[in-house]
Amino acid sequence: MEIRGKIIAVLPVKDGIGKTTGNEWKSREFVLETEESKPQSVCLQLMNANIERYAVEVGMTVHGGDVKPYVYG
């Protein structure tokens, strides 16, 4: 799945300790508005080292070539 759009919101970093592993984790979510004839807002998440690797900011245009969707529920 490929996705392209503009970042319209960046949420604060969350952190914690895994219940089963005891390892520390960090996550940052951001909202992307797609560049389609009918734009959609999509919430994406960066985990751990990827937070620093991909410094997302509001207004940035993003193009992801290998986005793996995760369905909750």
C-alpha cells in the first residue's frame, strides 16, 4: 500500500513499559490528509527509533511506499 499526503497534526510522544517484556517503548502519532480527489485523514504511528529517524512536522508532504495497515478490533 502506498500513501501520499500532507501532515495536518502531530501528537505528543507517548512512552511506557511493555507489560509482558518490561522493555521501554515510545510512540508518536500524526494525521495525514491524503492527496486524492476525495481526501481522507489517516492516523499513522512511528515507534521507538523511527521517531528520531523521521522528524515529522505539520505542513510536510509525505510519500510512503510501504505502509502496512493495521486494523484494530
